[in-house]
Amino acid sequence: MLSHAAMKKIRSVYDGRPLVIEGANGSMGLSISTVLREIKIKPSKILLTTFKSAPHSHWVNNHDCVFSLKSVDSNFQIKRREIIESFGDGVNVIYGAGYGRPNMFLADGDGVINSNVGNLLAYSEFKNILSLAYMSSSELYTGSMKEVNEESPLLSTPQHPRGIYIEAKRLGESIVSNILSKTIGRVAVYRIALATPPMMLENDGRVLADLIKSAMKNKSFT
């Protein structure tokens, strides 16, 4: 539960300002849509980016003045820059590119690198970003056999079967901390674990999704 003071601070940053959601159809992107509605934050304009799908109705039906782009399009970075610059000053960015689903990121190394490195690094060229939150992954703790925290050493190597995803996320964190922090007023990195979206996603092969689907199929929720 967030305190009243914390909620007031969050609203002061996000309410009435333009917002960019990268990875809008992912677990965290869709969850953010729900949170914005529940705590009554209304961005003035929203840019949604996805890999190749249209924005989920969860976004379109619940928010006004929505723009959208697909990162697979050849002119993605050019169009994204045009839209963000048209938003004026004070743009907030929540960068949730992925993929968050192993069955997807294991099959598309190029997409993982583009979304977590190339498309992220381009934010160093923007002059009107107020804040950027980068959603990293608890996959970085792969190999740890005990409880971990933000200061725990990372044990995986580039040779790990999920190495492309892990190293891309780690590089994304470094880009935010060492490059974007120089041009953006406020940056933060969050390592997300056990994320479940507000609805079932197609081809979601994660353990939590499998457990939920099994419970729904068997009508057993205890």
C-alpha cells in the first residue's frame, strides 16, 4: 500500500503530463494501464509502443489521446522521435521492453537487443524527457542460490542459454545509469520478478501463467 504522501507525489509527476509506455502490450505495460486508471492519473497524451501488435483494448478503451507505434516498422525511431518531440516538455517514459516471456526472447535474439539496447540508447538524443523508468529483469540473478538484493553479485555468464536476454538487460541498465542519466532529470531501474498481467496473454509459457491457466481449467483456486 502506498501512503497518501507517496500517492500525491506520483500524481504530481504523472497526472496531466505526456507519457510514453514502451512495451505497452507486455505484462508490466498492461498492468500500468490498470494502475493509472485505479489511482486516477490521466496523462495528457500517451504514446504506446509494441513489437508488432496493435495496442490492447485495455489501453485504447481507458485512455484518451493515444498514439501508437510498432518497433518492427522500418521508420520506428524516426516516427517515435517526431511524436515525442511534438509532446513538448515534461515527458515521462516507462520503458518496459522485453521480452518478459522466455519462449519469446529465446526465439528472437535480435529483437531482444533492439528493444533493450538500440531503441533505449536513442533516448540520449531527446531534450524533453522529465523522467525515465527502465524495467529490467530478475533474470539477472540467474545462478544465485540464496536470497538476493540490489547489491548482490550477478553470477551468470554470456554463455548462459538465456545470455542474450540477460546481457541485453544488464547493458540496458548501464545505458540508463551512465548515459541517459546525463540528459534526463530523473532515471530509475527496476528489476521485475514474478510479473502477472491483468489478463492472460497469448503464448505466455511462464510458470505463473501456467498455474493460473491450470486453475481456470480445473476451476480450482485454492
